[in-house]
Amino acid sequence: MSSCVFFFLVRSEIKLISVLFRQQIHRTEMAKSKNHTTHNQSRKAHRNGIKKPRPDRYESMKGVDPKFMKNLRFAKKHNKKGQKTANAAAKKIADAAAP
């Protein structure tokens, strides 16, 4: 008797599971019609304006060869030295030309 009851329980459970499974299939059968849209994206983008990326004043020297960096520092230093002498010479010429 108990085995019979067990059989009926199992059968009803199987029936219930098959009904639920069928309902799931029907729910997932329909494919989505819309996956992507550009609606309102342009308006959102232009609300604060589309700006060009501003370049940094000085490019990062991260990962640059230390020997090159040292040479660059001396080159800048001596370049300033040459500019000072050139400016002094130009000033002398300007003073001599002015009466």
C-alpha cells in the first residue's frame, strides 16, 4: 500500500515538474526583439558638451631610461645658459644701436 502511495506521489511530482518545465519553455521561447538602441544617447552626450581631451602640459616621464633623463636635465640647463648669453648679446646690440 505504501509503495502505491509512493508511486502516485512520484507520478504527480513528475506531472507537476513537466507542467512547470513546459511553462518555462513557453516563457523563454520568445526572442528579444531589441538588444541595443542609440535613442537619447546623443542628447545625453551633448548636454555638457563633447570636449576634446586636453593634452597634459608635460608628458609623463614614467618608465624613461634614467641615463636619458640625466642627460635631458643637463641639456635643459645648458640650453638656458646659451639663451642667457644670446639675450645679453642682443641687448648689447640694441643698446649700441639706440642713441
